[in-house]
Amino acid sequence: MSWDSYIDNLIAQAGSQHVDKACLIGLDGGASWTSAAHANALKMQGNEGPNIAKCFKSKDFTSFQANGIFIEGKKYQFLREEDSKLVLGKLKGSGAITLQASKSAIVIAHCPEGGQQGNANKGVGVIADYLESMNM
């Protein structure tokens, strides 16, 4: 099964001016579910996926608070966490990121500078909620 269509769906939900890149990674181990070949793929580097998954799996976000959230080699400032499922980050001049966990995946979206992160949050939420409804 290709998960790349979820990138397109997320961007359609949020609007392309509010989400320009996205990906899904597994909650167990942080392996990418979406392919890096997709035109709007958010491309994890090195241990970024496993580190994100580890924080969500343990529901311990102190490493994000202390060290930031690394995605595509960039360090985003941790803004906040809600219900141990949603994490928000920001990098001045580069935009913002929204991460939300379902039972088995983490949906991640990048909001470009000037976009509305609230719209990105809604798009990510739609995908994460759908996965939850499918017991994923």
C-alpha cells in the first residue's frame, strides 16, 4: 500500500499555502511510511524519525524541550505539546511543523513561513483521526 496519497490529502485539507511538505512515520521505530520520491515529501534524515517516534512512544517530550525538534536537518524550537499526541514547533524564517500521533503512526506537516499553522494543525488532525478510526 502506498501512503503517499496521504500527503496529497493532508495538503488538500490544509491548503497548499499552509502545508507545503508532509510525511507519515511509524510510531514503532520511526520508519518512513511515505516515500521521499513524492514531490511534497518531508524527508527525514539520519535518526530524526526514530528520535521523534521515541518521544511520542514514551510520551516524554523533554528532549524536544531541551534540544529542539530536528526535521530535514533543521532544528525547530519546541512550542508546546497537547495530550501527549500533538507537538508544535517553529523555526524563524523557515516556518513551522505540526506532529500528531495516532495508534501506530505520526503525521508530520511543514507550514511554510507566512502560512497559518492552525490550518496545518487541522489537516494533520484529519489524517491522524482517520488513522485512529481505522485502528491505526
